[in-house]
Amino acid sequence: MGFAACSCAGAPDAPRGVEKSAINAGELSTDADDAVVQVRVVRPPPLGGDICTGTLVAPNLMLTSLECATLFDSTLSVSCRADGTLQTTTTSGGTIGDPVTPEDLRVYYGSSLDDEPPSAYGQQIFVTGTTEVCEDDLAAVVLDRALPSNGYGLRLSRDVRAGEELTAIGWGYSMYDARFKRTVTVSDVGPDDVSDGTSAAPPRSFFVGNGLCWGDRGAPALSPDTGLVAGIYARPMSGGLCFGPDGPDEEGVNRFVKLAPYESMLREAFEAAGATLVSDLPSAPPRHESSGCAVAEGGRGGSSGLAGWMFALVSVVILRKRSA
């Protein structure tokens, strides 16, 4: 299983309504980044729909922000404390509800989208179990069919560090209907547990500055040297939320979720997808025993178990040859 390339393969034509210069402090993404998909979320009234980003880590498995896969009111303000707890008021939001019906996650594959039908639907959703949006804001979604990308590998053995530059790719502010890529710099890294102390970033997350928008939730932060996913974009925290053609006037703070603390949940999701987890870890049991929760399954059929079935078949053939 290979990694999706994250280098630019030439300047693409600008999609409708998008200029080529100074877009979201980055550049238009190309077909080389097609492992980054658009996710359109359908929620029942009174909650509204949403546009997010998904990160393929196998042909039929994607990671995204937890709020993009749950019953969540994204119109309400959210304020988080440094320890990852939610600071609530009578008019604030931030509460994570149940997962949406999996097939209400509609996935669109490709670098330029028109009014075509979805490329895939959600089939099973894995969540961290948090009920607040300020920490553990990560979901893994098994899709009802394989998409034409192997997806990205995961960076699980090496922690993110302040000052590190990463490549973020996402579907940005929805008015552009285009995928952007940009370099972001890590400004602060939270601990894996509050017992290790606190920082500006909540536990199991890290901060970057400007350059991301609401539609980027679920976007990957890629290590430029390896192309591995170091984190998944959760949400904007404060200030200059989005770059338009001219950029915001103030500095913003954006939060990514680290992946290593959720290794057990990720392994469960890969097993459910019948896919192989590719990472920078040696072959070893997961380091974290806290499990994620497969809380919703959809009813659409698909090819999600093909990789696991093929692995089982090859294993049987090998055993028969050895016994012979």
C-alpha cells in the first residue's frame, strides 16, 4: 500500500469563482492530493448541514473531525480551557451529540467537484467517546466502497514539535468549492494527558496559525519529509478564521488533533475496513489500550472487506504450502 503524494504536480486550472493568486495563503491542490476528499454532512432539523474535509488512510477508510460526523450545532460559539474542558455559557455550544446516520456522510472524490452524485457514503463511524468539542475531536469512518486512492500513512511514533512546518490540504471555505494546500507552522503542542501539565493547546492536540477555514475541518497535517499524517484538523479556535483572496486582518489559532493517542481506535477502524494500517511504527501491539467506539453502522453495501478477504485467502494458501 503506497502513500498519496503531497507535492504539487503543476498548476491546475482555477475552478469556478477562484483566482489563482493568494488563495488561502496557499495554492490550489492537484490530483496528486486526491486522498483529501470533501465531506458533505446531512443532519436532521433544526441542525444544519455542513461541509468538511476527509482524509483517506485506506481506499475505504477516512479520518475527519468528530464534529463533522456527529449531531453538532456548528452555528454556536465555543470556548475551550487549556485543560481541554468546555467553558459554557447560556448561549454557547460545543456539545457533541450522537453520530449521524453513516450514509448521511457523503464523500466526494477528486480535485474539482461539480454537481455529480457522491463518490461514496459512510458505512460505519468510530468515535473517541468525548461529549465536548474541545478535545479528542477525531472520527474514523469506514466507507461503503473503495475509492481510487491508497490514502496516507500515519505518523504515530514521533510527536509533533513546536516550530515544525507541516502541509495542510483541505476544502477550505465552502464559497470557493476548491481544495487548497498550504504550509502551517506548529505554535504549541498539548500534552498527551493533563497529568503531564498543561499548555495553550488542549491535551492530545496542537496549534497552528492562520490559513485554515471551516471547510478544512478533517484536513490532514502532513510531514513534508515522509508524507505521513501527523494530525487531523479539528476546528478554528480564535481570530482570523478564514483566508479569502486578501487574507484576514488578524492572527488566528487553529487546532489539530494528534493521532498517536488514538492508536487503538484507529486499529479497530482499520480492522473493520479490512485494511492495513501503514505507519512509522515497527510491527508491535498498540501502545494505548483505551478503545474507540463503533457507534453507528450504515446499511449500504460495498467493497470494504475486500482487502481483509484477500489477506485471509493468501494466508490459507501459505499455510497449505507449508503443511505440504
